[in-house]
Amino acid sequence: MTDHVVFDPQLIRRFDINGPRYTSYPTADRFADQFNPDICRHWLSHRNSGGARQQLSLYFHIPFCSTICYYCACNKIITKDHGRSAKYLRYLAREVALQQSFLADGDNVVEQLHWGGGTPTFLSHDEMRQLMAITRRHFQLVDGGEYSIEVDPRKVDHATVALLGELGFNRMSIGVQDFDERVQEAINRIQSEAETMAVIDAARANGFKSISLDLIYGLPRQSVEGFERTLDRVLAASPDRLSIYNYAHLPSLFKPQRRILESDMPSADQRLQILSLAISKLTAAGYVFIGMDHFAKPDDELAVAQRERRLHRNFQGYSTHSDCDMLAFGISSISKVGPTYYQNVKTLDEYYGLLDEGKLPVFKGIELDADDIIRRSIIQSLMCHFELSFPAVERAHGLEFKSYFATEIAALDEMVQAGLVRLEEERLVVLPPGRMLIRAISMVFDRRLRADRENKRYSKVI
């Protein structure tokens, strides 16, 4: 289904609007501050009350970084003090125990685990062992599950990679961004090709099943020629997956970005040229366009899952597993349980204070209504498979599609005329020129966005 993608600059300029990334629906900006943690407890304890056991996924947010990257918009804490991470792990243990205590007996089987950041490899070897021991004390990690970690090659040696393999990790995401030294200087992330390749080699030597490299386009001082050199070096490493993220320059929201000079930013045309180059080089090298910013080798699990229509999308991006419930731990992390999403508080003081009181450290969330659940399934199908079956939606939700979504079908007309999508009698098909604009297409079905479609809280879709 996803054998190719067409890059059309004119269509991209026409439809490149501000919009969500749809790691959830409704999106996190729709979560309400008055969300009641009692709702969390209810759905945690009734997770499998419908009969079939829902898979569990765990996410741990490790917010610490020893240095600051100017482009970063993550919730992080810049420090070199491991006393802070030691305390954080003590409270993570409390939160894990608290959330797990609300689950039904025997409901602790985990098929996915992810450590994100910040910089998870900020943790010392003993701290990594401690966090995994905490996890295994409360949950059963199945053999052959998907256990991944984000890695900063500047902070990792062969011994650390070996330890990660020993702890059970089998997938690794490595931040590269750009190998151009001028770009690295502008974003305060000096990272040599040699240290990056050493981590890749170590991961392969220690049995990691999948290695993904993350690049960013639109960074200061980037050029088409410089990024092509980066792509050539990256392709020589032959990663299983590649992510090419769009840098969203929002200095009014993210203070570190204020250190980036506006005069160093590439123009809109240069950004498109860089993206076009990346797509052409990756597809020529045999990578499959999965969607959004993601590419994978044809035999990688992501590409296989997409061909077999098992691909899913969650807060960590595209996933090979079905629609898991996700328990998330640590500041600002977001859980998904049943028809709810809930997010933890964003500061350490708030996090520690609520756990000291024996309370879930939740500050906002949402309980989906029937319409939200229908639209979530539609956006999932579009984002993962580039098509939507009307009869499948009707069977799952007991509605007449063309009547229920008459407004949306009318709103698709401009995209139909532009050749982004094809509207058939029983399905909507995203055409190759529309695949790069899948966020904009999905937005048509976002009822909650309709009132403020151009909201500047969102980045451009390209």
C-alpha cells in the first residue's frame, strides 16, 4: 500500500497548514485541567472488563540532560547532579507501585516498553539496573516484546550498550539531527560521526533487533548540500529505520530556541528542497515511506506491520503492536487507558508533592465520548494505512458513514480536486501526492479542531 510517495512542492505549499501530529485523538491540548484522577483509577481497575485482554505498554520519561540542545522542545532538566536522578527514581518507584496497585490481579503483562527523555542514558549503570528492577518487580515483560530506548551517542560507550542489551532492550533510537559541524555548533550539539557509528556497531554486536536514526530538517545553517552529505553518511550506516523530523521554531514557547539566530534559519524553499532530497535519496536506497516522518527497510517490522495492516500509532510514533493501553510514568508523561488519556504534572516539585500524598501525579486528562472514539479510529486508519473503509467504520460503530460524516466529505472536495485523495463508493484512499500531507487530511475528521483550525499552537504539517 505504501510503496511510494510523491513530493509535490506546489501542493505542499498549498496545504501546509498548522496542525497536530495525532499521536492521540483527541490531542493533548484538548485535555482538561479538571480531569478527575478517580476516572484513572476506575479505568485502570476495569481495563479488561470487556473480555479480551488489552496489551500493556509502559513509558518512562527520564527528563535529565547534562547539556542543552537549543532546538529541543521536550520537557527536560539540565543538570550534571546524579543526586537529582537518584531522587527521581525513588519517586518513579512510588508511581509505578501506585498505578499498578489499581490494576486487577494478574493484569501486569507487558509487551512494549520505552524509555524516553530528556536523555535516558543520563542514568548511571546502577540507576538503569534499578529502574528495570522496579519495572520487573511490578510487571511481567514477555519474551520477544518491543523494548526500546532513546540514546544520545555522546553519552554512551560500548559498556553502556552492552548493559542495555543485558537489561532486555532490543530496539534503539539514536539522535543524530545533522552531521554538519556548522549546524551542530548552531544548535549546541557537537556530535561526531565516529561516536555515532560506534554506538550503532555496539548495538548490533549486542543483538539489538532494530536501530533507528533521527534527523531534523529546517535547523539553523542547514543547506541542501550539507544535508545531502549527512544523508550519505547515514545511509552508509544502513539503519533499519529513519525519522526525518521537521524542526518547529517556536521561540516564544521554548526558551532554548531563543539562542538560535533567525538569520541562520533556512528559508521555506530551502526546507522543502532539503525534505525533497531526503525523500528521493531514502526511497532510492530502498526505504519504505511509513508515514509522517518515518522510513523503514522493507523487511523491518514497521514495514511488515503496515503491509499486514497491523500498524498503529501512539505517543512514541508508529508501532508494530495493536492498540495497547499505555501506562506512563514520570513528569509530563501521558497515559492511555481504555477511553481515557491523562497527563502527569510537569515539574518535579508537583510530582514529588502529589506522590508524597499518595495521589496519582495527574493534572489533566480527557474521557472520550462515542464520537471521539469513532474519529480516533478513522484518524488511526488514515495515519497508518493511507485509506479508510466506510463499511468497516459502519460495522464497528453502528452508523451510516456518508450521513454521519457529510460535513467532512464535503470538506474533502478541495483535496479530491487537487489529487491528494480519491473518494470511492466505499472507501477514502490517500493518493501518493497526499501521503506527505496526511496530517492535513486527518484534520478534516478532527471535530474538536474545526473551530480553530489555524491555531498557532501547532507546527506546520511539513
